[in-house]
Amino acid sequence: MIRFFRRIRYFRGVHRELDLWAAVLLRAISDYFLFDVKERRAARFQRDAREWIFDDRHYPGSFRFCADICGLNPHAVRSQLLRLNRDQFRHHLHPMMQAGSDAVAAVG
């Protein structure tokens, strides 16, 4: 019985870790699309997000690491991001992010 409870704690921790890395991905994608590049700080966030997303290295905290943890193909995500424009992102994806993840606000 004690083993069972240890496993429950382990899987609850894994779920929270998945939520964390999903929030990191969503925040980077949001930064990539939503900031007005005329504002100096916003342009830096957008540039940093773009560099992070398109960096192909794999290490803890990298885009590839986050995508792998979330069960996503990093190359497919990148190609979809390149096809979307800012208006499409705002219309289709951003409302789902706001409704589906309060963790995005906590990360930022």
C-alpha cells in the first residue's frame, strides 16, 4: 500500500512538471507572436523567443527539451509557427492559451 502512495506522489509531480514545461512553451510562443516590435523591451522578448524556439540544441530547458517533455515534435511545431502570422495566432491559438492555461501568466 505504501508503494501505491509513493507512485501517486510521483505521478502528481510528473503532471506538475509537464504543466510547467507546457507553460514555458506557451509563453515563448506568445512572446514570439504578440509583442509589438516597436517597443524596445518587447522587441527583445520577441528576439529571445525566436532564438530559443529555433535553437536546435537539446539541453534541460531548451525548446527541444520542452517539446519532447510535452510529446510534441519540435520540427513540426517550428514549421507551423513559421506558417502562422500574428493575426492568425491571435485569432485561433491565443484565446485557447488564455482559457486553457493559467500557468502561462504565472511563468511570465
